[in-house]
Amino acid sequence: MNTAPSSSPLPERFRAAGQGGVFAFFDRLDAAQRTELLAQAAEVDLLTEGRFRLGVAVGWNHVEYEALGQDFSSRGRRLDEQIELMRRLWTERSVTFEGEFDRITGAGIAPLPVQRPIPIWIGEIGRAHV
């Protein structure tokens, strides 16, 4: 499996799920990838009439975090914050947010998804996030 960061993460990782749904799974996204993912996920949710699910995980390989300039030991807190931010961006037209890792002012995506917010499935191996 290719673990190199992608400039377009969503199309490569589509999976058909049961009951006519669509599922995509991601770990360790940088800010640019996350922005693109949010917009693409909203579009896929619209195309599937609200049957999209997004899977996320903290990741396990410290080398990948180093390549993104991120602290491996804070990945659980970073994921929690990113989920909060994703949910707000999928439900609000304009978001101002200041967290430990991310800061945005007056940002939004359009069009908004059918599901507000899109369901997020969280994967984890071990106790890295606990």
C-alpha cells in the first residue's frame, strides 16, 4: 500500500459499503489534505444522497508524522480536535476556530453535505489514543 501523502486523498480510497453506502478511511492528514478531504467528503455525501461514512485513525508510524512536521505523541489530541473541526465545517456556513493545533477564521465549505455532520468511524489499534 502506498503511504506517501496524496494531494487528492478521497478518490483513491473509496470503498463501497453495505446498504448502498460509500466509505473512505484516513489517518494522518496535513492541513491541505484535510481541507480537500472536507470538501470532497461533502460532495460524495451529496452524490450518495447521505450514505457516506468517513473513517479516521490516529496512525501508528512515527516516521509519517515526522515527514508532516507533527508531534507523534500528540496524535490522539490532534485527531480529537480535527474531528471537532470537521463536524463544525460540515454543519456551519462559516466557522471561526482556535484550538491547540488548528486556527481558522471565517472558513466554510460549499456545498454542505446532506448529513450534518457526516458520520465518522474511528479506528484504533492499541491504546495510542486513550
